[in-house]
Amino acid sequence: MRLDKFLKVSRLIKRRTLAKEIADQGRIIVNGNKAKAATNIAVGDELKIQFGQKLLTIEIDALKETVKKDEASELYTIKQEEYIKAE
């Protein structure tokens, strides 16, 4: 599954176009490598996503084409959430 589609389906990012923009800015890292929107992801991959001053580390538990809003959080596990100091 494409990275931008996963981020939308899992509701980590609201829109797929926004997920693409964030990936193109180099703010998403998959298994230690900077990722583009078209990067294929698999179950067990680790994602680091930078949201402004927050760095979120998650592990992918499942991949589905569509999910209900209540089930979206079952697609991933949050491993770490840290705040970055502004320089």
C-alpha cells in the first residue's frame, strides 16, 4: 500500500494530498529512510512523522483499503511521541 493512502485511511492525516505534501517535504521516515508519498509500506514497518513540533513514531499493525472511523486506530501502534524544541 502507498504511504499517502495509509496515512489517509488510518486517519493520521486527514487528506491524501496533505499526506503527499508532508512526505515530499521529507517529514516522514520509513524504517530509517526518508519516504516519498508513493513509498510502499508493509505490516511491521516503523514510521516517524513530524507534525510541527511533535515527532510521532508508529508501527504498522495492519493494512486495509478502507476502515470505519472507530477502527482506524487499530491499523497502527504509537511507540513514541516526543516534542521537538524550536531552535
